[in-house]
Amino acid sequence: MKLEGKTALVTGGGTGIGAAIAERFVAEGAKVCITGRRKEKLEQQAAAFPPGSVLACPGDVSVYDDVKRMVAATVAFGGRIDILVNNAASDVFGFITELDPDDWRRVIEINLTGPFLLMKETIPHMIKNGSGSIINISSIGALRCIPGNAPYGASKAGLIRLTQAAAQEYGPLGVRCNAVCPGATRTEILEEALSQIGEGMGTDLDGVFTRFTSHQPLRRVCAPSEMGGVCVFLASDDSSFVTGAVLVVDGGAAIVDVQGASIS
């Protein structure tokens, strides 16, 4: 029960990595507020947990009024806020000259401005408590260039620098801030995307995963629950001397230079 007595806010908590993080946090004793834009999916996810352990709070992380409401709801639910996980994200594909400026802005607003707004509203509560842990979910796309993925990569690289700025500014006040860079993680979104690729390749989903992870040292994609375990470590006192860190969780993909082999 490493998180017993703590309250967490997890954005994008209705599906995929966010849902897995919430599940692990609850298993470790935390109360969790999950947010997302799809109200029905969010409430369905919250209902799957033990009564009183998870609160669903629909909203858009890029809208400041929604962010204020999310943070207030979390504090009202748990009496405090100890952990913030900025997981909500958006993506769009296309070469720079082909991108719609509105699509660019939307990705930046959700992936970078959203975490800024949530940190702005959450950190004062953590300072009041004398401690807190912020976990920003970046990506190995922030560390290696992937053609056609400039908005996502730029936003996630910016999130790393925002993480380090917060670690410097608020570490003396007891607030830790770290970034996690996942590689390919087996979520519903990734499975849908790769199923379409598989149809063009004449193979099934497992065949696509095998092909695209064959260059990685661990030869597989990450399970969402594994990301949850990493976040439990960063949220708990086990990482009490860790701040400003960039933790790469990609099965070793980032250390291998294979042209055109990455889907992360």
C-alpha cells in the first residue's frame, strides 16, 4: 500500500495507459480522480473500481476553467492532492508543410498547455501539503525524430523541459516532478492503428507487433500495467530523491538506431 492516504489526479484516465495507472494507484491505496473528454467512457471506467475509490471528472485539459474544476473536484474528493499524472494526449500525422495550423495548435494545447495549466493549479496544493509528485507522460517521440510526427514530438519534447523547470522551481518546497517516455504501448488506440497497417501488410495484429519490435532488445511492446508500475514508483516514497528525471520505458528501443523501424 505504497500510496495509502494519498489522492491522485490522472488525466486521460478513461482508457489505455491512464486507466492502467489509475488501477495501479487504487491497488496501492490511493484515491484517484480520472479525467477525460468522453464522459460515458470515463464514468464506465470509474464504475469498475471499488466504491469511493475513483471519481470521474469529464473535461478538456486545454480549457482552463475545466482544469480548475478538475483540481477542485480532486481536492473535494480526497481532501488533498498529492499526485498529478499528466497523461492526456492528442496526435496528428503529416509532414510540416501539409499540416493544418489548427491541428498543430490542438496538439500543442492538449499535450503541453494542458499539463502547464494542471501544474499551475495543482502545485499550490502540494506546497501547502509540504510534498507532492508530478508525473508527466512524455514519449520516446520526444527523444528521436519520427517523420510526419512533428506536432507530437515537439509537444512531448517541450513537456520534458517543463518537467525540469518545475523540478528546479518547486523542489525546495517539497514538490517533485519527473517525466516518463513510453515506447510503443499496447493500448486500444495503438491496436486500432496497427490493425489497419496489418491489413495492408497481409498479416494480423500480432504479426505487426512482431515486425515493428524485432529491433528492440526486449522484442515486445509495453503492457499498460507496466506503465502503471513505473508511475507507482515515481508517485511513492520509493522515489523520494528522484526529481527532474526523464525515465525511458521503451524496451530499449531508443538505444537502437534502425532506420524506419519505429512506431513509438
